[in-house]
Amino acid sequence: MKVKKLDDWVEGHKKPMIISGPCSIESKEQFFVTIEGLKDTGINYIRGGIWKPRTRPGTFEGIGNKGLEWIKEAKDKYQVEIATEVATPQHVDLALNAGIGLIWIGARTTVSPFIVQEIAESLKGVDIPVLIKNPINPDLSLWKGAIERFYKADITKLGAIHRGFDSFQKTKYRNVPLWQIPIELKSEFPELPLICDPSHIAGKRSMVQEIAQKAMDLNYDGLMIESHIKPSEALSDAAQQLTPLAVKDLLNKLEYRDATNANRAFTDQLDIIREQIDQADREILEAIATRMNLVEKIGEFKKENNVAIFQISRWKEIFKTRPKWAKALNLDADFIKELYKFIHQQSVQKQTGIYKTKEKTKKDL
Ligand code: PEP
Ligand code: MN
């Protein structure tokens, strides 16, 4: 994928690229006063949603076309570039006519290949940046597919926004970040700018800073942060928006990391630690191989004695003791629980394989 670097589409770009502004444009005053508050914070794009795809009807679905006039006016008055979300080809036409500087595709749109295709085609030959939010469900292929559709429509100022994923489990996040998914995206498309939306991941103001910092620690290329002049009175996403002053404060407190460091002492030390990690990984794999050999042995033993593979009491015991052992070793108990789900799944699969092979051998005889 040959997309343009951020430097080619953000004038005077210095990392990270910042997009900030209200979740939704609600009134001319709210929009303009928010922009005034953000103007001197070194922000690259002002965000303002006017068509809001809400999960349920009856909530605020955006100010609609009225907002386009305010966008045009704000652009002239404050000399800023404005970004908005589009969800249909009609939105694209209207937004382009209003002189929009950047568009993004929302999480509820990315999930739908036909509409993504239509929007991508409606953008053919257009030179503004297009950012694709991750789909609401944790499906990397769907995200990649949407990005590829825009790429095939010759959009080269292309980027991705990580806004977290829907989860049926209750977590401290509104949308769980699952950082490994955007990291995988970045490893497949290293040139693709990756922007973090800590506001929709957090769902609450108090967590936006730490998520934004985590994105910087992971070398993201930019941030999209929702801001509102009176956050608690916002018509959408009131709990997660920051005042312009709080955005300024957040950006001042952010610590920026270098992508790498060419210093010899640093790279030598890095190599040493990486060698130790390689060795530790070999030992992990050897331990897993030992465990799987034992699983094979127990599988054969159970089969000979006509005992079922899965015994709930044993599984419960493993699930209880391993996180406890892990804790004593200063490991995160939840992480070990997840790891054991995979290990157990593989053990059951291996034993099932043994049962099947044996049956076949019997029949063959
Ligand atoms: C938004 O940006 O306000 C929005 C609706 O976000 P998402 O598509 O990430 O839910
Ligand atoms: Mn929002």
C-alpha cells in the first residue's frame, strides 16, 4: 500500500496530528466558541459531526445540513480545516461542497462493505484525507477491507482511526481498545497513518489522558479528541468530551516518544535484552511442548480406560489455581486466565484427535 505520509497532507505537520472538536455540532455558538478555545492549541483539524449514526433512534442524530453553513462560515472566519463524518455518498457531496478538509468513516459504517464501496466510489479523484474508523466489532479483516476499498478508489491521503471495540463483557472502557488489532494493522500497512480516538475508547473524561498517552507510547501518528465548550451539556457523548482548556492541558502533559534511537549504546543494550527475550521464548515453547506431550499421554490413557476427555472438575481446578500461581509470580491473573483458555482448548483438541485416530485404526483392522 503506497499512501501519502502525514507530512504530505498536514501542513507544518509535527507528530502527533491532532483532530479535536465537538462530537456533534449543536449550534453555531457552541461550534464557534469551541473553535475559539482550540485555536491556539496547535490543532491540525477541528472535528464536528453533523450526521450522527446513533445506535438507537430517538437520540440526537445531528444537526444535519444546517451545520454545513456553519462549517463554511467557521472555515473563513477562523482559517481552520474542518473534519466531519460521512455515512453516505450524499453526505460526501454535501461535505465537499461545504469545503470540508478531512472526512472520516464511522465505526458503524465500516462494518458495511456495500456502503463503504459506494462512499469510496463517490470520493474518486478527491484529494482530501480520508480516515477509516475501526468497525465496532473486533474484526481486523473488515477494517482492512474498508481501507482497501478506499485505496482502490485512489485515495492516497488515507489513514485509520482506532476507536476501540464493542464488548459484551463489562469493562472499564466504553469500547475495549484491544491494542493488538491496530498494532497488527500497522504491521501489515506500516505506511498507513494510525490515529487514536481516546474519547470513544474511554467513554469518560477521566480516562482520556491515559489512553492518549498509551497511543503515544505505541508510536501512533495522531489523536482525535472530542471537545465541547460545555461538555456536560453536550447532546451526544457528554461524559467523554473535554473542554478546549482540558485538551490544551492534555496535550501539554503528553510525553512524546521517538520511533527509534540510532544511538549505539542504546541499540547494543536493546540487542542484549532482545536476545534474553528470545531465550525466554524458547523456554516457554519448550514448556508448552512438554505439556502437550503429557496431554497426548493422558489422552491415550483416558481413551484406553473409556473415560471422557473433558472433566469439568479438573478444568475448574486449573482455572482456579493457575491465576493464583501467576499472582505469586507477579503476573496479571486475567492475562493468565485468558492464556489458559487457549492452552486448554488446544489440549482438548489434541485429545479429540487422539480419540479419532484410534477409532479409525480399530475400524481399519
Ligand atoms: C463519533 O466520532 O462521534 C462517532 C460516532 O464515533 P464512532 O463511529 O467511533 O462510534
Ligand atoms: Mn462521539
